[in-house]
Amino acid sequence: MTDTGTPMRILLVDDQDLVRAGFRMILSVEPDIEVVGEAADGERAVQLANELRPDVVLMDVQMPGLDGIAATQRIVDAGAGKVIILTTFDRDDYLFESLGAGASGFLLKNTAPEDLVEAIQVVHSGHALLAPEVTRRVIQRFAGGGERVYRPDLVADLTEREREVLGLIARGLTNTEIARQLFVGEATVKTHVSRVLLKLGLRDRVQAVVFAYECGLVIPGDDGATNSDARG
């Protein structure tokens, strides 16, 4: 549910009628979810997102005219909704272009119905989500000498506690889990997370994970401990 107790508003975007019907059927049985619109192409998706202001947009990639990645960029830039990319194609270019466009989630269309519902809830709550099979590829692309898309020197602007929180985000912990581990209130964790994202110029927790690995705050394959002395 939203903060007002109303159902989460979902916009379905896919050029195949049967796919949209299938998603609508899955979501229609959820009491806290309401499908408020459907679009078969990117241009219509952008128009409806601006009109309806959905909480979450489920977005296909390959569509006639404006594709899903370009539509995602326009929707996110307009603040018209959070976007979860849903695609049949497990391709790196789709994955990284989607994240670059501002998508908060990336899932394959063979995702189980219960996982799709959970993804909507997670993204609506302000977190980001990647299909398990693509998370490792995100880490491998940016960690260990790969292409750098962020400024590692900015980690020096973080306090020791903020670096600690960033490392825990990169390990996949929720705000509740971080609060439990650090023995602080969840509201305090939310404040730290917001400051981390602001200081580093990051859009969401997905970008925070990439940043943490890229800067050496977390090392792939280690036991999950953070390197608090890392400066990039």
C-alpha cells in the first residue's frame, strides 16, 4: 500500500496484448496493487505516465517507435514514476542501458508471479532490485579495473558511518537489517542512506552497490566485510 493506504498504482507497458493481459491477471488478485493503465509503445507509456502518475511502471524493452529504455529515461527524468524493466532478453546492453536510464529494477519475463509482486513492493518502498542472475554481472562489469562510471574520489567526502552504511547496502542489507546490525534506529539509517546518495550523486541503491564495488569498499568474493579505508 502507499502511505495513504491506497493500492500501489501500476502502469503496464508491452507491445504484446497477451503479455499485458497476463501481467494484469497476476496483479489483479493482489489487494494492494491496482493496474491503472496500459500502453503498447514507449510514446504512449510516457504520455500515460505523465497523466496518471503511477507508482511503478512495468516496462518492456523492444517496442515499435520509442523503445522501453528511451521511455524509461523520459519517465524518470519527469518524475512520473519508478520503472521496472521486464524483458525476455537477458542481454548486458539492455541491463546497463536500463540502469543508466534510471530504471529501479531489471527482471526477466520468466520471473515467478510472486517475485514480480515482491519486486513491485520493493521498488515502491524506495529500494532498487535486480534479478539474481544479473546482479553478479553488474558487479563484475564495474569492479576490478573495468569501466568506471562514477567518481571514486567522492568516497572521501563520506563520514566513517556513511562508508559503513554504503558497504552494508552493497551487501544487500535492507534499512531494517542495517539498523539491527549498527544498533541504531531505522530512521537514522534512512538519513544516512539519503546523505550517502546525495554526497555521491547516486540515483538509487543499485548505483550505490556499483559505486561500493568500484571504489573497493566491498571486494567481490570476500566475506562481506567492508574496507573502510578505501579512497578509490
